[in-house]
Amino acid sequence: MRGKYSAEQINKLLSAQLNIPYSTLWDTFVQDCKTVKIQKGVLESINLLRSKYFVIMTTDNMDNFSRFTKPELSLEKYFDVISNSFEERMLKKDNSGELFLKYTRLYNATIQNCVCLDDSQNVYEVFSKLGGIAYLVTPEKNISYWLTKIA
């Protein structure tokens, strides 16, 4: 997820380990990447935030996210920037949140004026320690809940 291995390389490794033909595994993998769903209401709520905020999606993912999921969901319509750990070569929590600080500098923002919604306790803690406003997404307080709170 830090850009060390491509989706093809991982699937080749798994194919050999699991004794599954590569083409079968790869085709299933690509199809799964294209069928990821985000509720339309969530995307619409995020898009509405863009009238007041600069909205960045950060994901700790492989190259398949940028290659298959992002275009399939037309995510560029809903976010000003999409940051993927594969291209960034770092995870959100790496180096005490260096990625978040990179984007605050790039867009001349202060972390204290930034909001992070994430379902990872570790990311929540890193962002909070940086001084940002962090909300932990849970089954009880899901993404829709938090989006209505910051809208």
C-alpha cells in the first residue's frame, strides 16, 4: 500500500500461493474493485461540502483504487483531491501524520481548521494529536452522521 507492489504483483503472488489461475484471480479482483459502493447520499453530502470547504479523500489503498474504483465511482466529481497511499508512498498514520501536514502546507491551511472523518482509531488519534478536528466513523456514528454534523 506504500507503492511497493502493484495489484498485478500481489495477485501473481496470491495465485501461486493459493494455486488459483492468475487470470481467474485477476478478473475477479478487478470486478470486485469496480463494484465497490458508496451510498449516493454520502457522495452528494460530500459534494455539498465543497461549497464551503476544500474536500480531500485520503485512502490507504493499492494502485487498484486509483485504476478501477475511483473511475468506476467517478470520485473526482465529489472530491477536490484524492490521495492514495500507493501514489503517496506512505500511509495516513506514517510519520505522525506527515501526509496530512503535506496537504495543509500545499493548500495553505492550518491543521486546526481541518476535519478528518475516518474509521481507523489510529488515524483518528494521529489527526487529533496534530491538532485537527477528528471524528471516528463507527457503525453507531457512521459517515452520514458525521457529514450532517459538519455540513
